[in-house]
Amino acid sequence: MIWLTWRQFRGSAAMTAAVLVALVATLALTGPELASRYSTGITACVRDDTCDRFFDSFFDDYQTPFMAVSLLVLLLPALVGLFWGAPLITRELEAGTHLMVWNQSVTRTRWLAVKLGLTGLAAMAAAGACGLAVTWWSAPLDKSATSELALMAPLVFGARGIAPMGYAAFAFVLGVTVGMLVRRTLPAMALTLAVFVATQLAMPLLVRPHLMPPVTSAFELSRANVDGIGIRRDENQFVHIRLDSAIPGQAGAGAWVLSSDFVDPSGRVISGSGEEGAAVRTSTTSGPCAPPGPGAGAGAGMDGCLVEINRLGYRQQATYQPLERFWPFQWIETGIYALLTAALTWFCFWWVRRRLS
């Protein structure tokens, strides 16, 4: 059975291995230069307090390869489910070759165990190697990314660490399970993709935010968490604050911000924090929030106005998952997918012994 399974699997395994070797070699060649440029830039920007500008320019230079390798890691488990999982049993059922094997000395349980074990371990190894290589290469970019692409953000989290191994194992066994039930390769591939995508969307939307109780804190307003300040001509006593989804300081580095609200001195959330911004009553004809004089640069009065609004007691109230929970979340989420994989594996063995003929 091991020899037969390898004969059936070796073509796709060789192709996947070739792609992974090329990817890992490219990352190994470019990673040290990327890390060196980041280290040099940090040393320089700390001296003259320009690290915000360095982060923006550094990430912009590498944003395309950053997104490309992250997307590759996210796609790999889905491809495993489509092209390794779904056809694994359906091609045997469609051709009737499973009956020939069962009439030899191979039992149904052994037949399925070898197919699942050999191909499933290969899928996990491929996804794990890809995810860990990309995690190592993108470490400097993860430290300088915007809040939407922070390390804990849904789009990036699933492409880092050991989580891709759990995704690949689940996608593979899901494809096998659907193939057993549907018994046709193309419908099984389509249904596998639909279920896997739905699961991958449900995890960050419904499950991951609650793996640990999120942290809720209040932060003073600054350029790090304020997207802009607006003054309407028909409102002389109101300043409109547009909050960003980021949070300032060390707490915001790599964090996943679940919600960001503008609150008044009593802690009440102020409505209208969307496109127009939340309105704060303060003088706009004189004082820190008055428009800057002629010849002043863009945003010249922003810092002084934010100091005044902070003095009045207004704050950003953010609920977030901090960066230090990255690895606990990786292990917990991988464990959840391992349990789902184990449940589907048990169902496959039950089905092949009791229902499949």
C-alpha cells in the first residue's frame, strides 16, 4: 500500500517540492539583506526621531513581495484540499479500483490509513515549511506594517507560524471526506473549496477574537491613532476627529484592533466616528484648535489641537488582542483545526467500513 500510494502521489509531490525549494531558496537569499536594511534603518531613525517615516518607506518598498508570499501561504492549504484531498478517494471510487485492492490482502482500514497518513503528513510538512520560511523572511516587514497588515491581523496571522499546518491537515481530510460522500471529483473539489473558505472566514470573524478575552484600554490622541482633524465653516465651536484603527505606543505594535471608539471625559462613546468624524466642542477661532496662519505647513496645528482635546479628557477606547498573544493563538487555533481534522478522520474510517462499497 505504501508503494502504491507513493506511485499515485509522487508526481504532485515532486511538483510541490520543487516550488517549495524555489521559494525557500529565494527567501534565504533575500532575507539577510532585508533584515540588514531594517536594522540599519532603525539605528538611523532612532537618532533623529524619524522612525514613522522609515517604517512607511521601508514597508512600501517591499509591500508587493510581502503580499505575494503571504497569499501563497494562505492559498497552499486550499490547493491541498482541492488537488490532494478531494481526488484521493474519488478517483478510486470512479474507477472502481478500490474494490480490486480490497480483494487482495489489504483491509479497508489499512487502505485508508496509508492514503491518509502518507499524503496528509506530506501536506502538513509542505504547509509548515512554507509558513515558517515566510514567517522568518517577513519578520522585519511585520514590525513595520500598517495596522491593517499587523502580525495579529486576520490576513497576516493565517500566513505565519504553525497555523498553516493545521489549515492544510484540515483542508486535506475535508477534501477526502467530501470526496467519499459525493463520489465525483469535480463536485467534490467545488464543495471542498466552498466549505474550507467558509471555515477560514468564520475563524477570524467568530472564533479567534474570543480565544482569549480581549484587552480594552483608553489611549490619548496622537498622530498614531488620529486619521485627521476637520473644522466645518458652519460650526465655529466644533472640531471633528477621525480616528484611525491603530493604537499608539508599544501596545499597538503588531496588535489586532477589534474596535476603536472615541469617548468623552465620562467614558461615553461619541457617535459619528465615521467619515465625518466625532465632534468635540472647543474654540476654533482662537487657541490651539484655531486654523494655522498663512504659510504654515500641512498639519501645523494638529499637534497642539490634540494636546488641547486630550486636556479636555477625550480619549480613544480600543479593544484589541496584543502581539504577545501571537504564539498562544497559533497553538490554540492549530489545536482547534487538529480536533476538526481528527473528527473528520474518524468519520472517514467509519464511513469506509460501514457505508462505502
